[in-house]
Amino acid sequence: MNFLIEAFKPACSISIKFSDGKTRKRVPIKRENGQTLLAPLFRNQENIAGKITIEPHQGKRIEHNGVKVELLGQIEMYLDRGNFYDFTSLVRELDVPGDIYERTTYPFEFSMVEMPYETYNGVNVRLRYVLKVTVSRNYGGSIIEYLNFLVHNYSPPPSINTSIKMEVGIEDCLHIEFEYNKSKYHLKDVIIGKIYYFLVKIKIKTMDIEIRRRESTVTGATNHVETETLAKFELMDGAPVRGESIPVRLFLSPYELTPTHRNINNKFSVKYYLNLVLVDEEGLRYFKQQQITIYRLPLQDT
């Protein structure tokens, strides 16, 4: 039995370490099995450098056709599982064909790497960055090791950030206006606004404000849309009266938001909406939806 186990073990171990691994910030990332691990964080145009160590098991000789490291930016569509779309692909050849007899370390560096998109893990799509080390072999198959890392890209506060004003109305029955202080919010921002009642002839029971995320993906000729309600905040419990106004103050930091993603590599988009929902005593729902933009300020890495 032990002989069989040894036969299927890789002929060597591969470790990948970043040069600044001890000082570089790490942030949580969820794996497919639900576990959370800390991954190193980079941003666009950074240098990515480190060392790769290959160590044969039990003094075995590793005959190979070359050793290389690749830096890949990939989009995976879960409805097209197993197929990755590379938007970034860089290669460094570490060794020519030959033999590895003992623990061997190879330095590597990718300078000023173009990483235009932020890491994203959604319902139907994942965008990831990964280092892939390959020891190419004919006999026994190639040996491959991966190391994922995260990319966050930052935006300065917008120079123009207009307020949102909208109406919810049913002729001769309901007229409500709501106003939010701006239309673009950073990840730790606060949504501030007011709801004004000008005409209320419907017996309103409750009113909530929701934050919804809409993920749109393209697989072949098919578009898929998934909408999640990330936050639900009760504004009112009971019937309002004409002339009444209700303040809105909703903190974004407790919720797992990402920046807005617009047509990433023609594969997916992620948009956010504020949804105002009114429910009357008969259970009928009235709602109004407004798109907002979410962005990441520098140092918002958690």
C-alpha cells in the first residue's frame, strides 16, 4: 500500500514565495470549499518578484524539459466550468532541459505588470490572478504548482458626484419623492437621503431600502443575470401621512460590496442598485430602483 501511495506522489515539491512576502499586506479570500485564507495583495503596474524552490523527494533525480513560471490573469465562467479566458499572460523561462538532483531555487521577476481588472468572485464568474510554475516532463506528466494573489485597483473621489432625485407615483393615490446626497459611493461610505410624502391614499404598511447587486455574464451567445439583495434596511413600519419626511442613513461598511465592474473583457459586468420597496396592507409591493456606482478608495483593502 505504501508503495502505491509513493508511486502517485509528485516527484518533487514546489514552493513559491514573494520577495516582500513578510511585509506585503494580505487580505481574506474565500475558497470554493467555503474556507477563508489570506492572500497577498497587489495593484496595477506593480513589480511581482520572488523565488521558486524545487526540491526532489528522497533524493530522486528530476529529469525535465524545462522549468517556467507564468503570471496569468484569468476569467472563469462557472457555467462554462473548466475553461479559462486569459487577459494577461506573461512567461519567464527558469531553466533549460536537464536534471534536478537537489533543492534548487530560481529567482523571478515580472516588472510593471498590467493588471487592469480587480479580483472578483461572484455567482457565475470569477476573475483571478495566479502564478503558475510548470516542471515540464514527458514521463510521469508535468508537475504544476499554483499560487493565487489578489489585485485591488483604486479610484480617487469623483470630481462630479450628483445627487439622486426620483419619484414613486400612482395617479391620485401615491406621490413620494426620495433624494440621496450622491450617486457614487466608496466601499466605506454612508448613504444619506430623505423620503418625502406628498400624497398617500394607499395604506402603506412597511417601507425598506435595499442594496442589490446585479451580475451579468456572457457565455457564448447567452446572457445570464443574477441579482442578489445584499442589504435590507427598514425605513418605516406603519402608515405615513402627507407632508411627512423620513431620513435615510445607511452605512455600507458592514456589507460585502465590490467596486462596480463595467464590461470586463466583454465577459461580465457588476452593477449596484438602490431599491425602494413599499408594501401595503394587502401585500402589494411598489418599488423604484436607481443605479449607483461603487468604487474603492486607496487603502480600502479590507
